[in-house]
Amino acid sequence: MAGIIRSGFSFVVGTAFGVYLAQNYNVPNIHKLFNTGLLVAKHIEENYRKPKKRDDD
């Protein structure tokens, strides 16, 4: 029983702290940051990929 209360308390405190930070500080949007990183990675991969071999010879 004490473990449930302790973990529940940690969850509530962590959530409250996260809400406080998000409201009072300029916290970056992680989802947007992830999508931007994925777009950059795709762009780099397409530009620096080795060309495919042609078997038309």
C-alpha cells in the first residue's frame, strides 16, 4: 500500500512541476522538434546516399 501512495505522490508532483514549467517558461514543443529532426535526417540521407547500381549494361 505504501508503494502505491509513494509512486502516486511522485507522479502527481512530477505532473504539477511539468505544468508549472510549461506555463512559466519557454519550453520547446518536443513533437515539433522531433518532426524537424526527422525531416533533416531524411534530407541528409537522400542527398548523401550512394547511387544505385544500374544493371542496364
